[in-house]
Amino acid sequence: MGAGALEAVIFDRETNKLLAPGVNCVLSSGYSFAHAEMVAIVVAQQIVGDFDLGGEGQPSYELVASTEPCSMCFGAVPWSGVRHLVSGVLTAGAAEVVFDEGPKPAEWVRSLEESGVTVERDVLRDEAASVLRRYAEEGGEIYNGRQGG
């Protein structure tokens, strides 16, 4: 999805206070890692002043994203210290719009939960899916690292 659309946020779960927004900046920045989830994590870590959002004395933070995490963002979630993940569109729904989420373990939810990250999926799926469809219908650029290969 394109830069400018709010696609991921990190909240303090206890107060519901927004800690950090994230937008997809891959195309505008030229950095393949600049997915909305990654941007939200970086901004949150800068605000908190620590790479570990789950460290001692930290509130419980949750990452809310428009889609399930791609393989890269899946790997970043437990490393970030986020303790809860909420996603809208399932990976299959993103694939319908030709977004390539990359390889991810079939048991990715269980893997996160074993790392101490709880997961909620399919939250406001229809609303999130409509954003993906509208982006594709309006000619938004679909990218992935294997387009030319």
C-alpha cells in the first residue's frame, strides 16, 4: 500500500493511548524494510528510548496492522517487545490483491504465542479489505522483491 495511508499503529494496551503510527514507506524511501509495521516499531522505539518495547517497567504494547504480518514483519514482532498483535486482512486476502507476504511458517500464530505475543486475527476484516481493494483499483503500485525475476 502507499505511503500516506495509516496502516499500522502501536498502542499502550492499558491506557489505549496511541504510542506510534506507521505507514508503508517502501516506495517513497526506497527501503525494502519500510513496511508500516516496521515504521511503527521504529517510531515507538524512538519515543520510548529503548529497542525493547517489552522491557522491565514498560507497559504492554500492541501492534495493530491492516493485514497479517509478512514474513519480515512476523520476525520483527517478538524482537520488538510488542506483546500483542492485532490484524485485519488475512494473508490470503492480501494475496488476492497480489500483495506477496513472503514465506511464513504455517504455525506462525502459535510461534508468536510461544514467544509471549498474543494474536488477534480477522479484526475489522471487511473494512481493511476494502482499503486494499481501493488501493489496487486506483492503480496503487504493487511491489515485491521478485518482480523482475
